[in-house]
Amino acid sequence: MLIVVDEKDLIDRLLRQERLACAQLVRLHHGRLRAVARALVGDAKAEDIVQDAWIAAFKALPKFEGRSSLKTWLTRIVLNGARQQLRKDKRMPTVDWDDFSDENMPLSERFDGTGHWDKPLVPWSGDTPEELLDRAELAGCLDTHLQQLPRAQRLALMLRDQDGLAFSEIAECLETTEANVRVLLHRARLKLLGVIDRFEEVGEC
Amino acid sequence: MLKCRDMLELGTAYLDDGLNRPELWAVRMHLLICPNCRAYIQKLKLTVNTVGELESYRTREGEVELILGRVFPQAGRAD
């Protein structure tokens, strides 16, 4: 059994086309799916792609086997739509040099001449996401910095850490290698680690 | 032997099963002896989990009705 009980219950209600369940699903995922589409095809076409994806998703729901979460499944449908649009426009989801740049990476200056940490790392005030995000300011700060990441880094982070896609799927989506996706993801994660570190140290974004 | 500077770059590969067996062994050995790198990996892991919990992309008011109207054009408004 690969789907969690709550999700299975939601799926049962969706299959019965209970309006509240359908509304709950859209409310939960639409904003995020639009952000994924935007990052790939731009603002103008993202809305249509996500609307078409919802129509496709509700139609395909009886065939949903629960091999992934609904979230991941919906993301895949949006990605397919976005990639079809890119092909139609004869565009490629390019990855720029900026996406791989490691200038000013957090922690990179924290080593001594022997390659070891120059001073101990200070622990954060919380041990769980809930404890850290309890401070709304930090959540807002992370959101801001996430939006400022280079596009391919942002996509890699959203698709992996927020949507749960496999590296192979992200590589296909970005038309690059899995190794490159790992580099992009690592850059993005380190930057956000740096944001939390700074917030913990100075108490502001 | 790995240095802490190497560990900085290997963090994501370690967390996402991207290391081959010798690399994984080297990382585990380093983590056994280095509290700072253990702290770094813990921070990286917590960053990943925290990013996963962010509610960055809220669905705007009115969008739910719009989408449901397109998906189920024959039905009335949602409850």
C-alpha cells in the first residue's frame, strides 16, 4: 500500500466527485502547480497549462494507482503540459551558466587552510521544520530567497524537495543530466541553509 | 581521507543516495570523527525538510471555483 490513508480517503471522495473534496484538492495544489508551470513556460501560458492539467487530472483520476502521492502525480501532469507547450513553441527549458555558479556560496568561506571548519557550527534554535517555521518572518524570508534563486535551481528545488519527483524526471524536464540536477539542487539547498543560518545568527532576513 | 571542505559539496549526494559505495564509506567514516560535519549534514537535512513544508504558493481566492467550473462545466457552484 503506497498511498497514505488520508489521501486514499480523499481519492475515494474525488472519485465520487464530491465537490468539497474536489475543491480541497484544487485549493491545496493549484498555486504550487502554477508556480511550476510559470518557471517553465512563463506567466502568460502557465494559467492555461494548469487549467488543462486539472481537466486531464480529474479525467485520469480513476486510473490513478497510488504509486506516487497525488502531489507528485499532479506535478507530472503539469510538467507534461508545459513540455508540450515548449515543443510547440520550439523552445527548450534552458539551464544557464548562472544556475551552476558557486560564487558566494554560504559556508564556502568557513574553512581553514587545511580544509577543515575554521570554527564550530552553531546549532539552530529548532530541530524540526515546525519549530523553525513557527517564526513567520523566517518562512517569509525563505519564500523570498526561493523566488530569487536562478530559475533552474528553483525548479530543481521545487520539483525535488517540494513535489517529490525523481532526479531522472527532473533531468528530463530540464533537458539536462541527473548529475547536473544534483549540482543545481545542492546550490539551491546551500543558499537556503545560508538564509536560515543568517536568520538564526542576526534575527533578520 | 575526506576533508570538511569536500563534505560541503557531498551533502546533497549523501542525503539523496547519490554516492557510490567507496564515497559513501568515506563520508560515513568522516562523519564518525567530525562533529562539525555531522552538524552541517543535520542542518542541510533540516533545510530540505523545512523547504518541503513551506506554503509558498497559495491558491488565490476565486481560483478554486474557476478551475472546478472548467473541470465540471455541467455542475453548479461548489458547496
